[in-house]
Amino acid sequence: MLLPPPEEVWPAERLFRLLIRRPRPRLPLAPLSFAPRVRLSVRGLRGAEEHALVDDVAPDDRLWAERLVVAVTYEGDRPAFSCVEDLGEMRSGDFAELRRAIFGTKKSPGPIGVVSPTYNRSDSAAWGERLRAGASHDSNMAETLLLGQAFDWTGGGEQPDRYFGAPLADLTDGQLMAYRAARDVIGMMRKTK
């Protein structure tokens, strides 16, 4: 099943602003019972990064979750864990709490589902519709115009890297979805003139 964009807590305009954050989208985790003073966040991944981490592991394997937790969990501007072995020092109940905080449940997806939509597991049509609504919101119009101008009109084509200040290969799928939404909104604005 492809995952739709979150709706309850994330109005379209907030979701768009989240996904255009630079260098990558990030959301804070709620304090964890085993480390209440440690402020952790979840950072978005590219779909290719996610797959490279877990291609050789089944989704129900603990190693699958451990690799993703290590890749997305940050403390400040640094990874919270340097490797999967760091997680081996955690009690299983603590790891289960951290995993739930990041991935959520089937009924309530966690922050990773918000900051890291990917083309392979997300309903890209629904995300596109939601992000176009966010991009066209008055509070985001200046950013939409800036993002929509990341285009080389002399024949170089689309260049979202100019807006994000990062190589194309470093942009998350969510950032590319937000860029496409901004370009679509700009295109619709041009047609109505």
C-alpha cells in the first residue's frame, strides 16, 4: 500500500515548508523515557539511500530497523549513532521505544513518514496534490516563486539544486516532490494570465 501524505497534524502549507527545508527536512522526536534530556530529530533520506541500507534485509528483521534508525536519527547537526553496533548497547525496550518514535504505527505513522516520503512507498499523486495546495498557499508564495525559478531557461532545464544549494544527488525525494509542486503551481499561474 502506498502511503498518503499526513493530513491531521500537517496542513498542506506546513508540509510544503517542511519539505523545502535545507539541507534536508528534519523533525524533532518527542523526548524518550530512557533519555528525556537528549533532543533527537529525524532527518529525511533519499529513496535510493533507504534502499541501499536495507536491500539485503527483510523488513521484519531488526537489522532493517536498526540500519534506518542509525541513518535518520540526529542529535543536533550530527548523527546520534555512528553505527548499528551503537544500538546493541540499548535495552530492547529502549530500542522499541525509539523505533516507535521514528516509524510510528500502522494507524499513526511517525516522523519518518512525514520528512521522508519516497517515490517507491508514497502515493506520489496524493503527495503532489497536497504539496501543490501547500505551494499555492499565500504563506508560501514567495518560496514557491523562488523554487519555481530554479530553472535554466537557456536550455539547461530544471535545476532544483540551485534553490536547495546541494547537488541533485543529495536532494530527498520529498524535496523533489516539493520542487515539482512549485513548478506546477508556477505553470498554472502562467496559464491563467
